[in-house]
Amino acid sequence: MAMETIARKDHAKAMENEVKQIQKQLRPGRPEPPIWWSYTSVRRYLHAQKLCVWSYFLELSWVHWVVFHTQFLLLSILQVGPVPQHVSFIMDGNRRYAKSLNKPTKSGHEAGAWTLLKMLSMCKTLGVKIVSAYAFSIENFNRPREEVDLLTSLLAEKLDEVGRRALDRKSELFGVRLRVVGERSMISKELNDRITRVERMTDGGDSMTLYVCFPYTSRNEIYHAVYDTAESCKYHGQAAEDVDVRSFTKSMFLGDNSNRCDLLIRTSGHTRLSDYMLWQVHENGVIEFTNTLWPDFGFIEFFVMLLRWSFFACLQRRELANVSLRSQAFHLFKNNLFPFKRKPVSYEDLPEAPQAVSVVLKS
Amino acid sequence: MSKIQDTVLKRQDDNWRENEQDHKRVPAITNGFKNPGKPSVGNVKKVLETAVLVPPNSEEVRRKLAQRNKTGMWGQSGGRLEYAMYKTLLSVLLVIYACVRYAQYEYNRVKILVLNLAYSPSNTPQLIRQDVLKLQKLPRRLAAILEKKREGDVGGGVSGVLNDGSELVAWSVSAGIKHLILYDHDGHLKRNVDDFRNNVSHKLSKFYDPSNVPRFAVRVPQWNKVYFNTPGAEVGAAKKVAIEISLLSNRDGRETIIDLTRTMAELCAQNEMKLSDITMKLIDSELTQLVGHEPDLLLYFGPSLDLQGFPPWHIRLTEFYWEQDNDQVTYSVFIRGLKKFASCKMNVGK
């Protein structure tokens, strides 16, 4: 028990440190005064000012302590109810965020990466098994070269970071298994090797799997599944008639986890999927769209989404079970308290019925 | 590659009868059989029952509970107490959420009522065209997901679906949209295609001059068939149609992709096709032939977005529109969807 408490405290402390570190990294500078007659400029200024004040406020240690422990408590509460298996993020809005703060694009992507780390640690605390994130689309190769290079180098950097943390017993991301999925042939060999190394490093993790979709599109994923199935039919003697939805789904990038995505979150206001997780989400998946830009996506919003999910999940589980609690309890009581059973009766044992008479033949 | 198409179509034909029974569909959790978005007292009770009584599915909590059971009397009751406390707090949170949700629901309903008053075209195509003329762009292909409501309800049953579908057709014709895709999970529309055609023609004759009803074509990709106008009035098929309607069902989704895979795998195994011939372009063109083009805008008339197995290949960049807590096929959702589409910016990857 004592050991347990210590371990738990250790864990909480590690998380706290982690969050502190993230906040330090993210700390925005004081914004420049706006052009007072332009509405958007004033709005941007206020947003930046809010971020700045909030970060100063959080640096007070007791405020930080309170905020952190409230978050931890709330997540622990949600944890005892139904929890989504697979949560997925479309991280949209990094560039607009940077633009609104008058910063270079790079800092927007940086902030986005930190938000993802924050979300990861929350999912991990909650007990979500699979998290996936849309880091880079194949279509994104159409962007200017500098930005593509920037995103690639950022990914490499963050991968190392996550890999390090996944192995660090003190970190809250300990035990995360990392996978980079997508059209890997489109990225340089050097980066591929680096990714493979990190993947191998974290192979032993079993508490959560993180899929980073890097150059990924869903159509490409389906195409690969078709190709692989045809290949295995041709060379490995699989009968074409045996191909069904289940085996096909298994041959996709996410393997056994390809069938369903419980909760897909898309930030920054667009209501489309942009070629992401089409197969996973088109049947009974929940898609949440929000207007917040990804770096601004915080604890409260995510928590409300999770609470909403768990409310409806409870309701549906109950509806699908289709037995009312009352009748269940009633039968339980009846069977246990009044063990009275009717004896089976055979037809022959019944006494003879009175003679049958007809009215017509009375005369 | 017409051979691939023929084989896939044959496969689809083979088992469409077995498909005739309604598949038991599990809807998305936010969109159940009885509208779960409206938290009635009964619903809240059900939620709490499950939340409190069902064991958690997070492994960590289970492990902790099991561990505590081993460590003697004191540890056991402590762990249990903590667990019970969390469960209680969870119920409190859920009740609070239900209250907030109820307020939201009422607000949304009022909003929908007002909108329905504001936009009511009452069978006049001129009004619809006027609404549309204000917009900058229209979707080339419009898709809509229809749902069969319970038999007893107003607008329920198969006739309700047919009516909703034909209403959408009439609005689209008036708005000037040339392609309409109607999806319903169980394929009620395509199974009753003759009734549907009659219904559409009836509805169009209410909107337009009955002696000169706009021509339409109904395409059922699953059977590779095209029907013109009403049954018995197919003459003039060669003339230009005002709208082309595709009827899709769940069969055109995952299963068609599987059929395509099987066919390609067979052809590859028999060396009639090379593996390297399988490209993204080929799959795309085959699926376009077998199912249709990707829609630009997808309208959903239920309380919260539920794609219900709409063909996954075809929703790549599709814009979704639905009105929160709405449960009817109404013109206000249609026109607001078009407005949303006109205002949104598409930048593929850039």
C-alpha cells in the first residue's frame, strides 16, 4: 500500500514537472500593442494578452498545484466510467495560430507539438489504449519547401523526445509504444532509419500505442491494403474468396486497431475529414469539430468532449443491453428468495373430463 | 478494365437478395434509435445505472482494484471506498452534463423552429432559386443521408424515406444542382425504386407545371441500371435530364471495396493482370464507375453527425453539414448547408 502510494505520488510529481516544463517552453512574450481601429488586430491582441497573463498566473506555484491536481482528479473520475479505446486528432490551425500572434510559422508548429504531448499525457492518465494523430498529409508536400523541411525536422526532433520519455521511468509517458504509419517511401532514408530506431526502442511499451500518421492519406492506406491483399493471394496462396471485411481491415496501417476510431477530434472549424481515417470513422465513429485552433486546444475542451462521449456511451450500452435493471433484480430475487418451481404435468395424469354433449343431437 | 467492373457487378448481384433483410446497424453513440441528444429523465437514469454498475474498461483501474483486494482488510476497504467515491463523482458530473445538454437541446430546437419559419419555400421554385442566387458557388454533387424513422411516427417507415428523398430532389432541381446522391443504410430507396420515381414525379409536378415536369434519371450503381422518369413514361430518355439521382446503400461502401479487392486478387493470381497495374488511379476510376463520384457536400438530417457507413472512399474532401438536434428533412437545413459550402475555403494540403 505504502509502495503504491509512493509510486502514485511519484507519477503525479513527474507529470507535474512535465507540465511545468511544457509551460515554460510555451511561454509567450508580451504582445505588441495593436492597431486600435482594426477589429481583428484588437481581437488578436486580446488573445495574446490572455495567453501571456495566463502563463504568468500559472507560474505561481500554488496556482499551478491546484490546477494540476484538479485536472488529475477529474481524469481519475472519468476513468472509472467508459473510456474510448481509440482517440484521434487532426491537428489543424498551427499556422493560423502563429499568424495571429505575429510569430514565424515555426513557433506555431512547435506550440502544436507541445499541445499534442499534453493531450498524450492526458490520454495516458485516462487509460486510452490507442492515440493517433495526423501529422502530415501526402498533399502537404505541395507546401513550400522550407515548411516541409521544417515539419520533417520537427517530427524527427519530437520523435526522439517521445522515445526518450517512453523509456524514462519517471516520465508520465513511460511505456508508450510509438509507430509512424503512412507512405514511408516518400521520406528520406536517413529519417526512415531514425524512425525505425525509435520504433524499435519503444517496442516493449504496452500501456498505450501512439500512431503518428506521417505522410498519410486514407485513400493511400486503402490502396495499400488492396495491393497487399492481392499480393498475398498471388504469392502466399491465400484464396481470394476468403478476403472479407475483417481480414482486409487487418492489413491496413493500424493493423488490428483499424476497424474503428471512437473519437475523432478536428480543430479549427473545418467540417471535413481531409482524407484522414475514412475507413475507421465512417461507421459509428464520433467526430467532434471545434473552432479552436490546435495550439489553443486545452484541458477543459477535451474534458467536455470526453464527458460527452462517456455520457452517450453509457446510454448506448444500456440501450443495447436491452434488459431493464428492474426486471433483472426481480428475477434475481425471485429465483433466490422463492425457489418455487412448477412441476411438469403430463396429459395422461389429468382426471377424466366430463362427458362431451352436443346440442344438435339432443332430440 | 471493364472486366473488373463486370466481375464486381456480378458479385454484387449475387448477394443482393441476402442483403434485403435490414442489417442490424449500431448507430453512432450520439445518434441512437431514440434520440439520445434529448436527455429525458429516463435517459439520465439509464446513463447513471450503466455508469455506476458497469465495471470500468480501463485496465489500470481494474489492476488497482485487484491489487488492493490482495493487500489485506484495510487496503481493500480503502481502495473500494476510493472507487465508490469516484463512481459517485462521475454520476454527479454526468448529471451536470445532462442538465447542460438539456438546455442546449431546448435552445437548438427553438433555433430550428425559427429557422423553419424563416425559410419555407412552400413548393415555389422561384423562391429557392432566389435564395441560391445570392451564393457564390454551388456544390457540383450533393449527397444526403436519409434515415428510416419508426413505422408509427409522423413521416416514418419506408414511405417517409421516399417522401424525404423526393422532396430533396425537388429542392435540388430548383436550386440548379445537377447531381444528387441519396444514401440510406438499408437501401430502402433502391429496393422501391419504382415507387420512388412515382413519388419524385408527383412532387415535381407540385413544384412545376404538371404538363411539363422536369426530366430526371435515377441511377442505381449497385445493379448498374439507369431509369428515366416514371415507370411507363420512359420515352424521351435521350433528351437532356434536369437532374441525375444516384441511390446508394451500405452495400456500396466497404463491401464494394472488398469485392474489388477480391476481383483484382483473382485476376492477379490467374496472371491476367500484373501486380504493378494496381494503382491508386485504377482503384479510383473503378470505384467511380462502380459507385459514383465523390460528393462535394454531404447533408445529414439527424441530431448529430453519423456517417452510417457512407462509402469511405467517397468522403475524402467532402464538406459535412448537419444541424444539431434537428430530426427532420427540412428546407432550412438544405439551404444553410449550401450557404456553408459557399463560404468555406478549400485548400488541399496547402
